[in-house]
Amino acid sequence: MKTFQSLQEFPALVGQEVAVSDWLTITQEQVNLFAEATGDHQWIHVDVERAKAGPFGAPIAHGFLTLSLLPRFFETTMEIVESRMGVNYGLNRVRFMAPAPVGSRLRARMKLLACEPIANGGVQMTWEVTIER
């Protein structure tokens, strides 16, 4: 885990890969719980036997499950000591380039693309996050 004292350290990191997370294994339990939370019970995610005979040879994680892991990847790779909170401002471009079968190990590579000051001493950061399997 990288520790930063304040947000003022980030402008100097623009253009750099700031962190790489540890690997995280996707489980069927996570997929099932995500299906329950979102109502997305498509068989390629939750019907293990049918998914084995499907196009991916196994059940796969929901794309949005993978996306929802981003806060976890950030929390486990960096700490900002003098920061009160972080707020997700939105997404610029998301693509799901390959499936993540249950049992896959995923990690995130975080590159800081921009860091602009905003009101009350905050900053708005733009990150390029690549999920690797």
C-alpha cells in the first residue's frame, strides 16, 4: 500500500502509473450475491452447469461486478492521510474486452491522467484503470 500525506502530492504524479493492486479471485458466491443485489440473473453468471456448456466454458462475472471492484482496488493500494473522503464523479470510457470466468484472478493498474484543483482544497482526478486477468 502506498501512503500519501495529502492530495497536493498527486499533480506531480500525472502521467504515471501510481499503483498496482494485489490479485483478487472472483468466486461464484460473489457472482451470485451480485446477481441478487442487481437482479441480473442471466444464466452465463449464475447457472453453473449451463454455463459450463456455454460460450465461455464456465460461469463469468458480470461486467458491472468487475467494475464495482474499483473502489476496493483503490482502497487496498493507496491511502491519503489528510483526505476526508473520495467521491466517484463518473466514468469516461468503459469497455469489457474479455470475460472474467469464475475463479479468475483480477488486479488493477492505476495510471493518473489528470489532477485539477476544485473548491475547498479538493482535487478532481482522472484515472486510467486497466483490469488484468
